[in-house]
Amino acid sequence: MDGNDGAGWLKNSGAIKKCPYCNSFVRGDAVRCDVCRRRIGAADGNGLAKKPMDIAAYLTAAGALAALAAYLRWAFGG
Ligand SMILES: [Zn+2]
């Protein structure tokens, strides 16, 4: 018998998960944290919600890299 639940109930329950940004507990099916309003993904095996891919940040980074590459070609390319 294991009477010590601890945080074990959280694992794989799917009923609740933890926001990776503010560490608040939110509903397991929530797509946005109730506390910090940031987008969160599905819970992993530890009940911690994943951070979803931020497409805007990704595109910004990709654009910056493309601009840098273009600049380097312009500055150093024949
Ligand atoms: Zn949060």
C-alpha cells in the first residue's frame, strides 16, 4: 500500500497541468493559462504544460537570419 500520494496524482491524470511560465495549475484541456494568459500546450508526463511553438517569434528569428545572410552576401560576396 502506498498512502503517500504527494504530487503523484498530478502525473498522467490529464485533469490538471502546470503552467510552464507562472507555475500555476490550470485545467488539463486549457490552451491558455488562466493566470498569465499565455498559450500553453498539452501536459507532458510530469503534468507540466509544454510551451507551444511561437510561430511569430520563429518567423521573426528566421527573418532576422535571412536579413543577416543577405547583408553578409552584400557586404562580402563578390
Ligand atoms: Zn501561467
